[in-house]
Amino acid sequence: MNIFRFAGDMTHLASVLVLLLKIHTIKSCAGISLKTQELYALVFATRYLDLFTDYISLYNTLMKLIFLGSSFSIVWYIRYHKIVRRSYDKDQDTFRHYFLVLPCLLLALLINEKFTFREVMWTFSLYLEAVAILPQLVLLQRTRNIDNLTGQYVFLLGAYRALYILNWIYRYFTEPHYVHWITWISGLVQTLLYADFFYYYFQSWKNNVKLELPA
Amino acid sequence: SQDTLAKDEL
């Protein structure tokens, strides 16, 4: 495992911890899109179907369990926790799941490396992960008041994707036959979705003002 | 195989 991949995973882990910290200690999920969190839970559930059949490493297994467990518990907190759920911006978080899920499923059925159940599910999870942040970005734009933790959460998620691209470039040059078009293109699309957010994030950081996305 | 190379990522 190279340094970019490891840093990417750690950034991903940090983003989840920031979100759990906000939910668990502040007992608030204000500004967090439940739609995005549910999509991530679906992403991990469909991608990690190999969890009990193919062993890669202890690290790999542990991280998969962490991402599965954290994504489902975040969804549980926002939907059912008696205090946390009161802070959910339900009226603002109106993105429809099936606008993203159905096209991703169709695309995975059409474009995949192998037409098997697991392979199609794995491809579906890649396509869905690429666009799963959209409800969150829409919510950020609607929320005039983005708190620090929410801003950091989205920033860390974007940083994780950017580091994965560096990881792929590194692997391409260091490993023989390392070519994965589906992973790369969906990963690139995913990272590009953060471009606008990154721009305003760095602007607010540079000028030392509160993060706010233009309508 | 090539399959496992991609799937060692999270």
C-alpha cells in the first residue's frame, strides 16, 4: 500500500469520525444530508459483499467493517435518535434517491467488467459513490449557515477522493497491468463534483471568513 | 489476477 492510498483511507476515516463526533457529542445533524448518508450505506453494503468470502488483509477487513458500521449508525442516528433527529433539516434535504440509484444501476448493468451479480453490484457501488455527495452539496448550498464540522466533513471527503487519484497514478506507474477504467472514471467524476466546494472552502479559509456557498 | 488488484481498495 502506498502513502497516497493510506492517507486517502485515513482522510476518509477522519471524515466519518468528524461526522460521528458532531452527531454523538453535539447531538446535532444540522446541515447533514440523510439522503447522502443513506446512499453511502448502500454503497458500502453493495461494495463489500466480498467481506466474508475474500480475505485480503486484516487492515482491509477492519476498514470495511468500520465504514459499514459507521454509515449505518449515522443513518440510524439521524432517523431514530430522539434528540439528534430533531436537528435534521428535513424540508431542505429533498433530493430523491432514485434519481441517482436507478441510473447507476442501469449503468452498472450495461457497463461492467464481468456480468455477474457481485461484479455488477461492485460496479454499481462505484457509480453510486461518485454521485452520492450530490444531496449533501445541494443541502450545503441551501443552508446559509454551514458550521465548521459540516464544512470539514465535506472537505475531508473530497480530500480522500483526491488522494485516491494520486494513489491510482502511483500504482499505474509502479504496478504492471494496473488499468481500471471504470474505477478511474467514476472516481474522477466524483472528485470533480467537489471542485466548486473546494474553491469556496479555500476562499473562506484564506480570507478567514465563514464558509458560505453562493445560491 | 487483475480483479483482486482493484478490490484491495476500499
